[in-house]
Amino acid sequence: GLLLVKIEKMLPATRHSLAEFSLLTLLFYIFTLFLYFLFCPVLHNLLDKLLNVKQASDMPAVQKSRHRIDPDAIPSPIQVIEDDRAKCTEPFNTGVRGQVPPLVTTNFQAKDQGNASPRFVRCTAYNVPCTADMAKQSQVPLAAVIKPLATLPPDETPPYLVDHGEAGPVRCNRCKAYMCPYMQFIEGGRRFQCGFCSCVTEVPPHYFQHLDHTGKRVDCYDRPELSLGSYEFVATVDYCKNNKIPQPPAFIFLIDVSYNAVKSGMVNIVCQELKTLLDYLPRENPEMDSVVRVGFVTYNKVLHFYNVKASLAQPQMLVVSDVSDMFVPLLDGFLVNVNESRLVIESLLDQIPEMFADTRETETVFGPVIQAGLEALKAADCSGKLFVFHTSLPIAEAPGKLKNREDKKLVGTDKEKSLFQPQVGFYNTLAKECVAQGCCVDLFLFPNQYVDVATLGVVPVSTGGSIYKYTYFQAQSDTERFLNDLRRDIQKLVGFDAVMRVRTSTGIRATDFFGSFFMSNTTDVELAGLDCDKAITVEFKHDDKLSEETGALMQCAVLYTSCSGQRRLRVHNMAVNCCSQLADLYRNCETDTIINFFSKYAFRGLLNNPTKAVRDTLINQCAQILACYRKNCASPSSAGQLILPECMKLLPVYLNCVLKSDVLMPGADVSLDDRAYLRQLISGMDVTESHIFFYPRLLPLTKLESGSLPMAVRDSEERLSKGGVYLLETGLHLFLWVGASVQQELLLNIFGTQSFSQIDPSLTSLPVLDNPFSQRLRDIIESFRAQRSRYMKLMVVKQEDKAELIFRHFLVEDKSVSGGASYVDFLCHMHKEIRQLLS
Amino acid sequence: MATYQEFIQQNEDRDGVRFSWNLWPSSRLEATRLVVPVSCLFTPLKERPDLPPVQYEPVLCSRANCKAVLNPLCQVDFRAKIWACNFCFQRNPFPPSYAGISEVNQPAELMPQFSTIEYIVQRGPTPPLIFLYVVDTCLEEEDLQALKESLQMSLSLLPPNALVGLITFGRMVQVHELSCEGIAKSYVFRGTKDLSSKQIQVGGDKGRPPQPENAGVFVFITRFLQPVHRVDMNLTDLLGELQRDPWPVPQGKRPLRSTGVALSVAVGLLEGTFPNTGARVMLFIGGPPTQGPGMVVGDELKTPIRSWHDIQKDNARHLKKATKYYEAMANRSAVNGHCIDIYACALDQTGLLEMKCLSNLTGGHIVMGDSFNTSLFKQTFQRVFSKDYNGDFRMAFGGVLEVKEMGIGGTSQWKVCGINPSTTLALYFEVVNQHNAPVPQGGRGVIQFVTQYQHSNTQRRIRVTTIARNWADAQSQIQHIESSFDQEASAVLMARLGVFRAESEEGPDVLRWLDRQLIRLCQKFGQFNKDDPTSFKLSESLSLYPQFMFHLRRSPFLQVFNNSPDESSYYRHHFVRQDLTQSLIMIQPILYSYSFHGPPEPVLLDSSSILPDRILLMDTFFQLVIYHGETIAQWRKAGYQEMAEYENFKQLLLAPLDDAQEILQTRFPMPRYIDTEHGGSQARFLLSKVNPSQTHNNLYAWGQVLRGAPILTDDVSLQVFMDHLKKLAVSSSA
């Protein structure tokens, strides 16, 4: 079904000429802004006083008078989410080609029946236009978001491990696609025809099997690679670097011990935590000890390496002060097995905070730190991960030295893009070397001022690593978040020295890739490290016609070294339908994935284009998508009517969220580092994460039932009741909003206090109270945190408190302080754009 | 008057000075005509147990460019309390503290027996001695173990307040921090990159604010140099935990050894922290530098280290660069008064040729051995820390020698840095007076040696030696001059000139030069009839000189055949610093013979001395060879010495051993001890030294009964050499 938004009825302004519309809107904007800035608190008080008398429903009447559009009449994300949830009663079978999977917000079970589960691969469209012209006409991006090592829920089976013996996985002779359900066996099973390139390949004797009457191999269901969408192959030595079975990977911890690092408590916290954390290094078999070796470096202006060989009574420190040409000063004893060297390591971790307790060194280096880790991995001839704990802009004399270039004046100008580009070329070169060695870098930042995340992040982003940022880190309030992030980061499943290759059937081709990785050519995505949270967005383009009959096939193969040091190939297969009718395309696409693609596309565009141009391009493309639908698919109706395809009815609201994000439209208080950080963060997000990031989940907490969550409300101030308490989750933050006239029972249940004024706004965790409500709320918060790859710090926001400004920033359907349009306004604007395109 | 022999001996005993000529020619031309230059061997810190140092400052001549020290040869007007400088004739008043002097109450420095006098001067706080160990870790396990033990032992020999430091190196260079608490720390430098002194200091002074305890007397104490008493436990442990260089050495490669950078770090560290303080860098190496600046040979084993052959062919790739590098370092070190020792123990060469300047220019030791696990190294190293009659180290630091001469030249100054009591310098003088304006007759030439140094007990001391010799007119007093000739000193002095030349010239050129000098000397002082070799005669004071020259020509100091460049450098290093007696032994080894026929006797260094029934003991300074004659060897093999009835044979066998032991106990460096016998392969050490009077060429021609042992050599014998010399000396055409 289609949703018809009858604009005429709701917005008389649209009847006027274009000029009038603009003028009215503009005047309204100015008026609102004026009120907002000058009388914000006063206004609120006034309105509240008025409202308290008049308010009959839970919808503030005055809001209605502001926009004369009923917000309930425009597409509601909450409604869409709830509808999808209600619809999804059975497990999702991946076997049906072209079927759109449940939304990311829906809990469902996936059953692999020949295509990769949506947990691994989500596509923007499950019906791909047959021709390039059609695709161009629709402007719907053709892309897949692939999360190769995604963690599956306990009720789903992880990919099986297949061993094809010494000869390695069976592959197509020409395009080298791996054996998969799309290979057609012919000639009684002696040969197979590749589904991707149609080339016929001999079946190796050891792999031969007879076919049944339908032409399927009789062992089809015994072999994962013939019946499933996702599985793994054991790679042979041919798939290893230098034709050598890889060494087990290593983790190197590089800790900044400059004045700020010590003073903030970071050094102490890291050292204390590592003592226990080292027992939880990743392993595939929980029964076995991890084979990952560890090494330790501390640094300020110089680097201190530690010899923690098991035979030593005390660790030894080796200082390298010549940072201009980094090298590893020791071989034996730097990378060690935790169990063997436990006593020495513990002694070291005890002594590091003491040793540097009185340091007055404030300058740090950064480039040499990564070089040091890289050289250590080189020397040990293994891949691995560096955990860098860093505080400040590296201004000490060394390669990769940076200067403070933060200049707010550039924001909004054509030069803004340069702020997202690295300051020096050094880190790009370094990143390349890291990737070549399989050295992944995870960066934990603890800045008190500008540290140039755009530059420092180059290596982590290019090596498949992560950046964590704890601005103004304070031991008391931030330790929990940091430690949870660290624990998860160290423990999570990770592969090293990975190469991802996406093969497609003829007619379509992977043309562009977005995410945290490095590419030295146009086809191979190189990932020094790849963890279970990293997603890669791949864009496809036509290079020929596709046929409706065969559909379009995609095979994503990731060659990687597992954390136990085994070389493996993970294969995800995905088949989608091809359509010659645009309507099929619009009926089978997924807006969340499209938004994921658009955000990554736009955020990358920032590097080379002015922000405004990026925003305009986005708006324009979306308008074209919708205009194309209106023109080709929708039933005829008056031009003033906004008609949206069912699958894309949330496109405007979500797009508006992307446009309003701090990256594309920063508020005055958003630092360049924050923007660079978010930009890089989003580049590795999967659809689930990007969805919640752009459209946060807002839960009213008035009533909590065990077993199910209360139904979310839309991200708008209108939806908040002064008498209620709300939980808002963005994937990075958690807010507990408390209305000014909150019911006392809620106060008692949640905070154990009698009055609103007694709530401590600096709380980072809720008090443990012995009542079902408190228990349930804390459980909900815990479960939310467990779902996310980063720990969300809880912030208690009291209505009308200063901190509410931050909270309101996430009420994305409302106008934002920085000038972002409200949902309604943006919808009107889109409508205008579409009409322009159509006329 | 005593004989010249007695005079020379007395001078040497009292002042440590031996002159080639004890009467000086009065003009430059005359001096040149004497062939052997006016020169002397001077032992600045000759041990003088009978000479207590005085506890006051020397009195200096007030003329700004003279500053000679008051000495017994000065004219003193006791009444006017004025003394006349015997160098510039400036009349100087005595300082007020000398008000009480008179003819009967003279200060020590005016008494004739104090021609050599030592002053202890107080100049601010005296910094402690510094010992910086620079240790190669690319050693075999047992070598390293032995070295570690030696180093640990040496800690107990150091004065407790001395500062010690430790630098180890292999592929990397590690400077160890020696503070007592917590984790053992070290600073690591890449072995391939030369660092400026500043970089080293920057590297060193990081990370921690200065500790208040260090802010006392010595502001400069760094954590790399700490008093022995505070860190010896720590350092002993540190040395104990010292591991071989862990970097793998692939097949066919040499270990990567960053000797150049290690030294540069050591020199830079001392330069930055303790300039002009007595300090000793002790470098222990087990192989050649193979990477970075100062590299002597690449790490490919298939490329052997340079030989004399390569050098002559100009085929030694790294030689010039490395030498230049080490010279620059040596100069830096010398400027700061620090000395560098090299202890090289390896079977192959270690690059001493390139590195010798480090020790030569700074007064350091060079010790060469096969392994650190030998008594040769262990004992020699221990002897570095030997103590004198006062219980003080036989080493001094930061030595500066100043020589003031009258009538000869101006004042010259040399930096010697490390000095020990046997360090002997050769000084060559020039008579500046022209032939037509000779030094007036009857005058005396005066030379004053002023040696300033830091005593091992950290005192600053000045030793002043003032000597005088008469001027003589070469025309009329040539006999006198001849009889004042000190042929031993002259031989050594000429040998040193020869060695000096050999460093820069081709071997044969040096020998030719030496021959020419000898011939000219013989022409000048020999008595002969023209063209009649048989009539040639030399006076007693010159009679031994040609023989010294003969042996010098054959010595390893001038002959490189059979010696590696490292060995030559090593031999030359010691030759140019030992005193006269030792130097003579080096030129002409001494040979003792032991037999049943009588007490041990010195015998000619001649093949005729090698007899079956004798045991020979040869001392070449570097080697001690005990050689058992054929019969003795057979008896010993048969085990007669075990039998009670042949007790006398046992005694005979023991006699040379005891004598050898005595030498082994005292000499530095400890000589290589060789026990061999007739026909033994090690007998070559003896056979190559003796005068080949009997060879396979002349063995039967003489028709005599065989006595002695024929030597298989084409070298000329002393006899042939002398015959030739006589012929040339008397030749009118020469």
C-alpha cells in the first residue's frame, strides 16, 4: 500500500505561490529562533503555566498551533518499527531470493537457507533494476552492508568450518569464486558451472559426488558450502603471507604516561585493569588458553619498552629516546605468553603507575608509538593489534608531529573539508605499512583539548581498528565506560591480516567501498584487523544488463587469520532478484540500509567537498528517488500531494537526521575532534548501529512490564510528558530524562528520593533499589548496553536543567539549535524539491 | 766524575729521563750531523717511593709566556728574596710565604735532589674517578660468562666513591641506568646511526626531574654514572643477568656489532656530564664492528676482514672511513681528558687497526687476547687495577705534559689523558740556533717537564722535572759527544721514529730509512780506512747499536709479514709507551739458558744457543717461551722428573718456570705463556726471533760440527748484516 500525505489540508501555505511559502516559513523560523535564544527559559515557564491549565491530552496544545500539521499524520518511525515487529512472527528464511528481511529493530531468528543472514549482509534493494538506465533513473543506491564476522544470537548457528583438504577450497577456474550454492553441477557431477562468470570447471576427484534426479549433488545438504549462505573454509598455506603458516597474533599495549595521562588516572586504571583483563584475551575454544601474546610499551616524548620474559625476577625497561627512526630494542621477552610471564607482567603493571607518578613531561609523540608496535610485530613476524592509550596532540619533535590547527572560523567555508583531512601525509604511509604487516590499531583517546582526531585516526581507520574518545576523562565518572569499552575491545572476536573480496555475477560489479580498511587496488579490501563489530558498505554498479531469471549474485570472501592463528576464509553469499519494473525496486528496498549508505557516502564526501554541497547532493538524490517513484509508480493524484513508497516512507525523516548530525551541521559547542570522531565512527557502523545513531530510541518509563519493553515514542519534545521519565538511547549515550512534575512514585522507585530537586544530575548509574520498577529499569539499561558495541554512559537529565540542551539535541524530529529543520519542515522542503523535479 | 753509564742510570732513577745525547750540539746543523736527534725518553710518573709530594703550589715565573716552575737550577738571591728564571732570565720575587728562606733553610724545590718534585694542589672539589664499561654482548656464552665475572670482580677493586657506568652493545646499544629502585632501566640506541653528543644527552636527561640527592656537590651526576658503593649490588646483578645479544645471526653472517655507536654514546655521555675529569672508558670487544659508523667489516662472513695485503692493494673498503670516525672520537675524548681502553679478545681480528687511535690518543690500554676466558685476559685486566706502595691505583688521569726548554725551543704541551707509572714518552728536540750563531760554550741547556694530572686518589697533582745538560761544540768536542751517546735510549728513540713512520709509509721505505740512518751514524762515528770493511771499528758507546737495529728490522713493529694489521697495531701500541728496559726487550728479546752445567745464564739471541741439553727461556715482552732442547724434551717425555733419583732434573725443569712466573706476575699486559720443545709447533715463536746464524743454506758449508739448531729461513743473519753494514759504511761512494 501507499501512503498518501495530503498536504493541502494541513498546510494552507502550500496553496500560495512559492515566494509566499518561503517568506512565511522564513518569518516563522526567525520568530522561533528569536524566542528560543532570548527567552528560552522564560518562554518555557510561561508556556508551562499556560499548559498546565489547558492541557487535556498528552499533546501540548501550543505545539499544534506552531505548525499546523498534525505530526501524527506524517509517517512515524515508531509506527513502522512496531508494524514490522508485529508482522514478524516466524523465523526469517534466507532461501527466498529477493525477500526483504525484517527491520534491524525487530527481534527475529534468521535461518540460513542458501543466502547470508541479514546479520551478515543487508542490502539497500532486494530487487535490483535490470538495467543501468533504470538504476540511474531511480537513483536508489545499490549497496550492501556487510558485517563479515558478526556475532550471532545464541539461537543461530555460527558458520560451519569446511576443510577441502590440501588442495584448498574448490573454486571457479576463471573468476576464482568459491564453491557455493550457486554453482551448477553438470555432466553427472564431473564439472560445475560458475554462477558468477558461467565458466565450467572440472570437479577435483576428491570432491566428486553424484547428482540426483533434480541435478543436485546428493551430498548437497551435508556440505555447508552447497546449501548455506555463510560458511568458512580452512585456508591452506597458499593463502598465507609468504607461503608460511602464520604465527599466533599478538596484542601490544602502548600507554601514554605523560603528565595528563597520569593525572587523569588513566595510567593507573589501565594498568590495574590489564592485570585481570589479560586472562580474557580472545580465543576460539573457551576451554583453552589464548595463544595471543602480549607486549607493553609506555611513552611520553620517548618510548619505554618492557622486557617481561618469564625467567626475569623483575621486568626490565628499555628506553628509546631516538624517536626519529623508530626501532624495537629487544626481541626476546617483549612479546610473551601471559600465563608464563604472569608474575613479571603483574609486577610491571604495578610499577608503571608508581614510576611515572611524579612525571612532569607533558609532551607526547604518536607516530613513533605506532611505528614501535609495528616494528615489534615485524620482528616477531606476526600480525596483531595495538592498543594505544593516548592523551594529547603529539607536539614533541618526532615523525608525525602535529600542530594545533583547530580553527572554528573555517567551519561553514569551503576550507572546512581540510579539517577532516589528515594534517600530514605521514600517517597514511604508516597506515599502509601497518596493513602490510597485519597490524591493527585501536586508539583510546583521553583528550583535554584538541588532539586532531582527523589525523590521529588515520591509522586506526585504515587498519580496521577503532577509536574511542573520552573527552575530559575523569576517573570517577568515566572509568566504567572506559573499562567496559576496553574489556569488550580486548575480548571481542577478531581476525587479522584480512583481505575481503566481493565477487558478483556478470552485469553488476562492486565499485565502491566504505568503512575502516585500506585498499591498494580497486578490488581488494585490506583489513589489518577485522572484528565482529565492523561493517563494510559496498556499492554496486551495473556494467551490463541483468536477467530477471538468474537474479544478481554476490559472494563476499574474507581471508583472515583467526585469533588462534588459523588462516581461514569466510564466505557470505547473497542472491537478489532483478526487476524490470521500477515498482518492484521500490517495493523491495530497505530504508535503514539506504540511510547507512547515504551517511557513509556523505561523510566521506566531506573530505573533498564543502559541507553545504554534500548536504545538497543528499537532498537532491533523495528527492530524485521519491520523484521517480511518484512519476513512475504512484497512482495519479494531484501535484500538491506528497506520495511516498511504503518501504521508503521514513526516508525523509531519517535523511533529515543525517543532515542534522553533528558531522554535517555542527552546533557551536561541537568540536572539530568530535565531528572527525563521529565521521570515522560511522564509517564502520552496520545498519543496526547507524539506525539508532540517527534516530535514537526514546522509551517512556511510566509503566514497565517484565518481558516486554514499553512502546517507544517519537523523538520529539511534544512526546515528552512533564510527569514522566524517559530513557533515550543513541548507541553512544543513554539519557534518563525526568519531567519537572514527575510522579513521586516514579521518583521513589527510580532514585529513592522524594522530590525532583533531590535528584543528583551527576549520577552515572541508578541506585540499586529494592523494588520491581528499579530492578526492571536497570535490567533494561543493562540489556541496552549489552546490545551495543560501545558502553553507553548514563546521564540523568532533569527537565529545564542545563544538561537538557544536550538531551534535546537527540530529539531529532524537532528543530535543532544549530539550525536543523524539524521533521515537518523538512518534509515540506522535500515535497517542494520533489515538485520542482516533477514540474 | 762518574762514568756516563752511572750518570745515565742516576738520571733515569731520579728523573725518569734518558737522553740520546748527554752533551748537546750547539747548533742546528751540528745536531743534524749527529744523525740520531737530540731526544729523550721520559717517564712522567715514574714511581718514586722516596719522593713524598709536597702540599703546596709550585712557584711560577711571573712572565706571562714563561711560567716556568722554580727549580734547583735557578739562581737565588736569598737576601733580596729574588730568584732568576733559568728559562727567560726574568727576576722574580719570592711569594710572601717564602719570607723565611735562606741558604740553610731552603724549600724542597731548590734542593738538587729534588730535580723532580711533585706538588699536590688544591683546586676546588675533586671529582671522583669514573669507570665506564662498554661491553660487547655478541660473545660466545662462556666468553661472556668469563667477562661478566671479570667485570664483577673489578667492581670490588674500584675505590668506593668512584663512579661507574655500564653500556652494553650488540645490534643495539644499551646504556644502563644504575639507580637502585624498581625496574632495571636502560636507554637503547640503534646501532646503525651516529648520534651527536647533544642527542645522547637529551636522550639521557629525560623522563624524571632531577633528584634532590643529586643536587649536592656534583650537579652532574646522572643516573648512568653512580658511585660504586651505592650500586655495586645492583650492578653485580645487572651484569649477572646480562644476556648474549638476542638477535639471531643467520648462517654465513657475523653478528651485528655496533661498536662505533656504543663508543660514541660512551664518549658523548662523559663529554656531556664530566668534561675534564678523570675518566676511563673500558671497551670490551669480541669481534669487529660490523654495522653503523666505525664499521670495519660487513656482516657477510664470505668477505673476510682486511689483511695487510688488502691494505697495500687499497682494497680495504671501510678502513679510511672507520679510522677517521674513531680518530674524531679519540680527539673528542682527549679534549675532555678521558681515556679509552680496548680489551679485544677474539681469535680473528677485531678492528684494532682502525680503533687503536682511541687508546693511542687518550693514553688508554690495548689488550689483545684469544678469549675472555683465558688467564691472559683475566690477569691483565686485574692488573689494570693494581695498586702502588701507597695503595693507590697505578693509573692517573687527565695528564697534561708541558715541556719548557731553554735554548732549544719554546714551550710545548701535550694532552696524555691516561698515564701510568710506566708510560714513557719519546720527546725529540730541535736545536734552533743557526750554525753561525751557536749556543755559547760552557752553558747548560735546561729542560723542564711539567706534568699535571689527576691522581687516582682524585688529587690534582703537578710533577716537575728539571734537567740540564752541557752544550758542546761538535767540532772540537766530538769525542765527548760520542762518549755521551746513550745507545740503548737512542735505539729505542730511533725505533719509535721508525714505528711512527711505519704508520704512514710503506714497510720497505721505513727499513731503507732506518738503514740509511745507521750507515750515516757508522760513517760519522766509526773508525775505518776508506773502502776497507775489515778496518771498521765502533767505539764502546756505540758498539751494541747496530745489533739493536738488526733485531729492530726483524721485529713485528716494522715487519708485517705473518702479522695481521690488528697484531701490528697492538705491538706498536705497546712499543711506543713502555719504558726503556721493556722497549729493549721488545726490540731484542732476552734469552736465558738453563742446563746442568751451571746456573742459568743469558745467552745470545742466536740459533747457536739452541742446544739439545738446554732449556731456554725467551722473553719478547709479548710472549714468554720456554723451550726444551731435544734431549731434555725426551727425558721429560720419559718421565724422569717423576723419579726420586732424578730430583735434579725436576729442579732443572722447574727453574725456568719459576723465573717465567716472576715475569708473568708483574708485566702488563700479561705475556702469552708458551711451553714448547724441540720440534714443537710453538717452537716457531723462538725460531723466528733468534739470529739465524745457522740456516739450511749455510749448514754444511762451514764444515763444522753441528752446534745449535738450523733455522729454515732466507733471512740474513747478524753476521751478514754487519758485514754489509761495514762495507757500506766504509764505502767512499755512499
